[in-house]
Amino acid sequence: MSDIAHRFPENPLLMPKDLQPSSDDLQIISLLNPGVFVFEQKTWLLVRVAECIAQKEGVIFFPLINALGKVEIIEISLKDPDLVATDARIVQYKGLDYLTTLSHLRILCSDDGIHFYTPEDIHPLTGAGVLEKFGIEDARVSYLEDTYYITYTAVSANGVGVGLRTTKDWKNFEKKGMIFPPHNKDCTIFEEKINGKFYALHRPSSPQIGGNFIWLAESPDGIHWGNHQFLLGTRKDLWDSARVGAGAAPIKTDKGWLEIYHGANAEQQYCLGAFLMDLENPSKVIARTLEPIMMPQENYEISGFFGYVVFTNGHIVEGDKLTIYYGAADEFVCGAYFSITEILSTLVNEL
């Protein structure tokens, strides 16, 4: 089965070997799911960089940020009876979960949208404080009223929640703390107020009742959120049967707010789809794609740190042209073009 994505012939645009680790004792394991924004007439990526120390036989290492703000490496014997290490991404030790990698956000820019580099005066964003002890991940960037709002996943032993930082110049940042408590992620803020209010998509999770569904929230100031409403759920026996989550900020069209979202099935294969919300009342879903608009099919999407994954947090809109930057196989950063009109034509009425 084919999809409607027009992939960059230059893919992958970025691979782990293309960037330098944050310190000499770490190595970059994967690059994931960049946030995207335009600044000073350039295309910028806020790439999640996942690092770890080189593993050796008989032990497992996992990094975290200690109370001094420094990276600390924990070493555990694979024979330790308190260790459960069956997932490449998460280990459990003495009943607590730890990530096998530590992530931060690397800021890169490009003059042509294809070749990216790190400006000399721009520094990475790293975890800070007890609620970001296991790092920060998967940023979305929204531009609203001369301010960039950066939502990201904050990870610690206390859980997974949504952090917020703001900036106007990408050199000075204001930390707003955790705006959605655990367990929550996949948060993106609309780039326009609706009836004087901020709106955001987010994904609270419940393993018992409910599931990994997309919700809507509103706010008077972009920091304090309420009036949470269920918006979009999973669909049995389809490509998004196990979980769904928002991508980047919704795109305003004359048909409604268009959102590109990710979905996964029981085999943890991730695809992209789309849904449409009412312009004046985004809690009302008008239409949704039945089939994915993008699915893993290239070698760099199928084989990697965690295969069969296409996952986007960021895009650029230029008229009918939608350029998305996406994570492939949880290891590479890639790009693809879409026609917004073509995406809209694939939507099926939800009413």
C-alpha cells in the first residue's frame, strides 16, 4: 500500500553520526521527532538527541541528571534479579522504570530546509530540576503573539508530563514549569487564540479505563489549563488501534483546523493520519482520515533503533504545500511534502 507523502530524495537528512555528543563519555544513539519553526527567514529544527554510554558485555548502563544538574551513569549487572531489561527503550530496576537513553533538544538551522547546522551562538536545551531528571523529549513549537511556545515531554521517576518554555530570540528562555502533570505528552498549542483563549491538544493516558487518546484544553494565558475535553480516540482493528497523539500545531484552513497526528497499532507500528476540527469550536471533530497519509515503507523508516515508525512533531506551511519533518525508525530525521488540499480530500465525515 502506498501513501500520499512525497519524501525528500535526500533522506535521511540527519543521522546520529552527523552530530557531536554532548560530552566525550556519551554517544548519540538516535535522533528523533524534531519540533520545527521559522526564525530569521531560516528553517529551524528542535531535534531530540538521545544519548547513552557505550554498553559492555554483562552490564547495562542508563544515564540520568543528578541533583547537581550533571549527567550520572548508573551501572547494573544483567544478572541482577531486580533488573528487567526486555525493551530497548526502558528498563525496570527494583520496581522503578528508567530510560536507556538521556535526551536533550538540539537546535539546528538551515538555509534550504535540507542541510542543517548548529549556529555558534545557539545552545541546546537540557533537562533541569527533579521533574526532568530523565531528560526532555519530543518538542513542539508554536508561534503566537511574538512568542515561541515550546512544549516538550519532561521525564523523571515521578512520571511523564508536559513542560513549557518560551522564548522570543532562541537565546533567552523562560521556564514555565510542568503545565500538564503525569501521565501526559504529545502536547501542542494552537497558533491562534479562539474566542480570546489559548487552545492545546494533549494526551493523558490511562492503562485501565480509557486509553491513549487526544484531548483538548483551553487557557487564559497559555500556562494554566482547564476545561479538558476528550477529542479523538483509537479505532479497533485499524492502523491507530493502540494509541493516538497530536503532531504539530493545527493548521488553519477554510474547512477547519487540520491536525496531522500519529497513530500506532498493537505491533507498535507508527503511521500518520489527519483530522479536522471546527474553526470556532475545536472540540467538534468534523472529519478524519480512514487510511494513513504516511506509513513506514522506506528502509530508513523500517530499520533503526525502533523500526516501523514515522512520527512528526513539526511542519512548515507555504500555501497548499505542507512540509513535515519527521522521525524515522526512532533514529533518523527526514522530510516529506504534502498537498493540504490532497490531505483534506482524504478526510471522511465524522458527523
